[in-house]
Amino acid sequence: MWNAIEAYLPHTVVERLRKSSLEEEHTSIPEECMAALTDCGYFTLAIPKQFGGQGASIADVCAVQHELGYVFPSIAIATTMHIFTLGMIVEHWKRTRDLSWMLLQAITQQNSIVASAFAEPNLGGCLVRSNTKAAQVDDGYLLTGRKVPCSLIGRAQFACLHAQIDPQTLIVGLLPTASAGLSVQKGPEFMGMRASESDALVLDGCLLPTRLVMHKTSAGSDDSGIFKASLMWFCLSASAVYLGVARRALEYASQHVQQSTIPTNDGGTRYRSELPHLQTRFGEVYAKYLNLEATVSLFAQLLAKDDILDVSALPQALALKQNCCRELPGIVTALAELCGGVSYLTANPLNQSLRDILAIQYHPPTPLWVDRILGQAAMNGTLDFDFALDPTQQEISSGDL
């Protein structure tokens, strides 16, 4: 179903990560895991071969991230932020053929990590506005603001971020993390994905050089193919990760019910997996998982047939992620119910999956807003990603309907 991944993520690396993940629930990424990923060229996965990368398609990336989500969920979601950011830069270069290829080449040569710094407090999940201020100076922009959560920012050499020059203008750029005025603060404690190293990026008059500004648009209204393509990269790769988390839960639950027994009336025992009602319920859950898995993997393979992503398929990508948000937490919860009280133990892999899977609901654009976006698209054919309130707009009362 998924593309073959051995060329991008060798089996030896997969097994090393799996072993490390099962040893304990980590609160940071083990150094040996980062070293294994770096050595196999994983962090250049989405960069075209002509710039020294591995040249993986969006379908290849989804297959790799799905496997990572299965063996080590926290690493998978943290690195997804790096991978989709590279995807955004690649899509930018394919559409503009500008000097952004030099950024891709530099990232490859330095084996750099690029943190995605778009999440901010008090934005309500909006992606086309920013509370980070950009004051224009002769050689660029001075940035002031706070980005959190920002996975891998403590390890990254660059941060891809957005900021507003004024209420009407938004810029996107690639900021070196060694820049003066940039600091990293310990992030909040999360109940799941605890080793994703999601810290806070603090910018205090930090210079973003003009040459590292990749995109400039109207705040609240980015209809560019670059924005849409980058959002598609994220929707698919993140969905693949969380499908991997659900697969991890399915595997554990299947093993558990096949090994646990219950007493029978004749004094004997039966495996719980032999109970017809449990088989039926397990089948219902598995069918939901298989449907989502097929949708994500086949859709990614369809998109990969074109060198440049077909951004007209963005509504489908949003709907795909939305269905994963709605269904995957319920799938893992149902598996926990079938396994019983053992899933409530903190050291249990299923308990960890229960907490990890919930994170899918908090990546912007969040489910509440995606429903609104798709609802508007269904009614008038437009995609509106701006959630800012218009102070002149009045709510419609029930009496007006």
C-alpha cells in the first residue's frame, strides 16, 4: 500500500528507533536516534537530487513518516515539521525557479535541520496571520515575537517562520538560529508526543536578512500555490504519522487479546480473541483504519505523479486530515476498551498511543476551522483561511433566519 522506503530509511535504522522507543517513554529524542537518522541522509529526504538531497516524492515522504509514526511517534511528528518545511521550499523553487535552490543546497551540504515556526499563541489556529512583528530596516527585517510549540528548534540551524510588517503584509523567511536576538526557552509539558522537543522560539529584535525572505503576501489572504502546496505537504505527512500511531496501537491490542485468557463454565480458559463479539468489534475498528490508510497512501501516490503538486486538490487534502482527526482518536480509544484496564497503565504502549494520538487535533488549521473552511468551499467554491474577526460584522440571530 505504501511506497517502499528502504532506500530512504534503512531497516537497520527503523529497528534502532523501535528498540529505543520500547525501552522507555522518552522526554527528548535519544542522541543515537538522531545520529542514525542523520547518517542515513534522512534530513535531506525531500530535497531534489540535483541539490544533493534524496529526491523523495510526497508519496515516499508519507511512507517514511508513517513508518516513523509506527516505531517512534514523537520523532515522527517532530521531524514532520522539518520535512514539510523542506517541501514548502521545494514547491517554492519549482514554481519560481529563483535562488531558493541555494537554500536547499546549503541545507544539504550542512546537513541542517529546519524548524517550522508558524505556531503562535493567541492566533486561534490561523496560518495566514502572525503576532510576530517585522520592522523593516535597510538590510532586512527586525523580528520580535514568540513561536510555540516549535519542534526541534533547540537542534535546528534554521527556523522557517512568518511575521507581519503591518496589518496588511505578511512575510515568510528562513532565519538562522545563530542570529543575535534569538533564544530558545523550554516548552510546556505535553501529555503526549513527549519527546518531540517542542520548545519556544523567542525573537527580540532578530534580523531576518532580505535575501532570506522567501515569500511576501497579504496578511489573511494567501491564495498562492506555494501556501496551498505547503499545506498539502503538511496535511498528508502529518496524517501518515498519526496513522502510524494507530497502527502501533492496533498491533499491541491484537497481540494482547490473542495472549490474554478468560475462564469458561467448564473450568477451562479461552483466549479473548476467540470471542465473536470481540472479533466483530475489532473488525469494525480495523475497517476504519484501513479506509483511512488507503485514502492517505493512494492520494499521496496520485499527487506524486505530477512534478508540481496540483493545488486544486487542497480541499481533498484538508478533508483527508479532517477525517483522520475525527476517526483516529476514536480508533485508539476503542482498542483500549477492548484490551481493558491494562491500557490504563502508564508503562503500557497502548496508553502512550492514547495520549500521542490526541495531538492530531491541535495542529493548525484545527478541526473547528477546517469545517468552516470546507463549509465555505462547499457553498461558494472559495477557500478562506483568515479567521480574524471583522469588528463591523454582526452575528445573525435565530430571528433573522
